[in-house]
Amino acid sequence: MQKVERKSHREGKRRKLWWLAGAALLLAGSVTAAVQLNRPAKEEIPAHEDHGGLLIAREAEELVSVTVQRKGEKAWTLIRTENGELMPEGGGDWTVSESQGERLQEGMTQLRYEDILTEDPEVYRESMEEFGLAEPRVTVTGRYTDGRETTVHIGNDAGLEEGWYYLTADGDDRLYAVSSGMAEDLDMEYSLLHPVPRPEILASLLDRITIRDGKGEIIAEWRLQGKISDRDAGVNWLITAPITCPADEEAMEKLRKSAEDLRLGVYTAPATEENLENYGLAEPRRTLEFHMAAGSTGTVSDSGVYNVTDHEERTVVLAIGKSPDELADYVRYGEEIFTVTHFTLGSFTDPDVMNSAARYPVLTPLNSLESLTVEENGETTEYLLREAEKGGEDEEASRICLRNGEIIDFSAFEADYDRLLTVTYSGILPEGATWKEPYKKYTFRTLSGGTHTVSLSDWDGIHDAVTADGSTIFYLIRGGMTDLPGPPQ
């Protein structure tokens, strides 16, 4: 190892230090790099040699605990359990996520350095700040079953393409270089160690979504009318707050999918009274409730087997508190607090209820319809749908339509009903609008036992106010509801 001459004044030493570290890292990590720099240009430079090795070489089972002190933060300690997992010392009944735990354990049992930059402590100890070692990026202490312990300090990035960092170890005079990957494995945020649960919200089992404000008042709510197993469940959602009207099938499908896709971000703290107060969760600004009915879900395994899982009735609750920045919110889930992005929560924290309102007066699909009754001018017309009897073993069953008890062409009814399904509201009634008594009423009865009604009332002589399932919010141009088949010819 080449002897480094000491300078009498500090600035001279600094220049020597940077030349030493930079040249060493660039040309194989040795102070003999000076020799390489003085070679004639025509002389071939030998291939790079590996100067790395293991600073810590122990079995994973020998590790007892790890203490991490990140710059500017409070130190924390993890202890290794009998089954090889890491868990926080002195609090918390959780274990470190497997991937993070393995990285930290390996770092303190198989710590590899990339090079020894110098073995002379006089070269760097009077200029520790220049290497980021006066206040290290992170200090990590590993304790082992033989009673010994090793403490390492990671400093600055060396600033070269290799991405190496400076490292020292207590009781060792050498200055090491370690890879950026090793530095990241040891410089671990405590919050990232905590496993993040997933709120199990299943779109297929949802039958109520409720959003409350800071006072606990409901500001938005959607409820399923009927059962989740009904064939027409998708069109049976009703907005119950702040307005009452049928909900759009596609909008509800997206909302339910957004609920199912909700993910928690980073663990923040346990939900103690103090923390709830600090994070704005003692009186949350929003509370999201996702109620799921009892039911079953199925998945196909990699081997092609269809597996069924039964679920009990339950409600998932998320409380929304303060925002640590412009991108996230503090969220309480169970007895823990996490951060979640605004983007993830936006559909629920700032709900656009009218955007989920159905824009079609007729929502019942034909394959769910049992009967349709139309009342107008004192007359009642009933369209009753039935399955036709099979004429033979190979003949497929089809449906028939009876108009006031008489069979009519089913295809004609089907075509007219399909047109009825495409009728779209003309607009939203203005505030304070008044309308006359209904002059026409449609009653849809479904195969699942549900009933839906649509009534038309004269509003301004040109448009009708439409009352759907008891709520009057939209209007339709007069004659907008298309005709149904007349009596058989």
C-alpha cells in the first residue's frame, strides 16, 4: 500500500483526499492508482481486478438484532425471532415484510465491500465531513449470538459511475467503498418495514357504499335494491344521498371497481389517541364505508381448478384525516394509520353523485323482464313474458309475449323494447320546477321479484317531468318514450 504524505495545512489534505478516493475508485479502488496514472499512453492497461470482499461473514442464524440510525431520525431496533423473522423491539406485534427483512438481515450477516480505499485512518479522519461520515447517512449495528456486535457507518456517494458509497466500521481503521445496492439495503425507512394490509373490498359482493363528512353526516350513498345474486343486480343500484334516483350501471361498475382497487400506501403509526389527534383522524374529514353482503367468489388456479371462497357479511371502513402533502392523505384502517394517494381516494372523498345518476328512464334489461304494464288515459295494457314450450328435444326454448292475455309477435316486442331502452333524458329539471299529475305510468316487474316504475307528467307543454322509482330529477321531450306493440292483427 502506497504511503500517503500528510500535508501541513488542511486544504492540501482535502485535495489529497479527493484525489485518493476518486482515483482509487475509478482505477480499481487502490491508492496504487497513482502508478497507473503515470504509465506511458502506449502501454496496455491491465483489466480491472476485483478488490471486494466480505466485511461481515456470518450465518443468518447468528444475528440477534439490528439497530438503524438514519441521519436526522430516531434510532430503531429490530430483533430476530426463532423462525428467522424480524420484529420491532419494545412495541408492535407485527413482523417485517419478508422482502425487506431479508435485505436487512443479509446486509448485516454478509456485508460485502467493493474496495478498500485506504488502510491509513490519518487520510480521512480529519475530513470526515467530506466523506459524509461526520454525520453518516445511516449507522447500523448488528448484534450476534456470540455476544459481539458490529457497527458500520455509510457516508456520501463517491460520485463515480460505479455508484459506490463510503463506509467505515467501528474498531476498523480502513475506509471502504460499498455498492449503492448495499447502501440502500442498510439505509431502510422504518415505515417501509411494516407490512401493508389490503382492504378486502370485493366488487361482486358490494351492496352499499356510504360516504360521511366530518360530522358523521351522509353526503353520498349508493344502495343495491335486491340481492347481489339477482341477474339484474347491475341495474338495481339506487343513489340515496344527497338525491334519490336510479344509478347508472356503468358508473356503478366503475365505482365498485375503484373500491375493489383501493390500496393503502405507507405505514405511518398505530392508531393511538395521540396519533389520531396528530393526523386529523380523531374527527376524520371523510369516512368511507363499504358494506358487502355474504356470498361466494371464485377464482381459477394456475392448474385450471375453479376455487370457491365463501365470505361473511362485513363492512370495510376507511377514515380520512389530514394531508401530509399535496399528493396524499392520512388514512385509518383498523388500528393502524397509513398514507394513501389523493388519486386513489378521489372518487370517494370528492364524489360527483350526479355523474353516477342513470340517464335512461328504462333500465331493466329484456332478459330480466317478467312483465311490463302501461297505464294511460284510464286504460291499462300488460305485456307478460313467458317461456315457450319446447316442440321437440332439439328445439331451443324461446320466449313469448302476451298483450293483455293475447299472444303477439315476440320479435316485434323485442325490437320496440330495445328502442325503449335507448331513450335518454333531455335534461335536468331546474330548481323550483313544478309539474302536473302523471298522465302515463310504466311498471316493470323483474324475474328476481323487483319492481321499477316510470311516470310521465306534463312540465311545460313541450317536455315531461320523469319520475323514476319515486324520484323526479330529469325531464324528457314529449313523446320521447317510444311506442310498444299494439293488439294482434
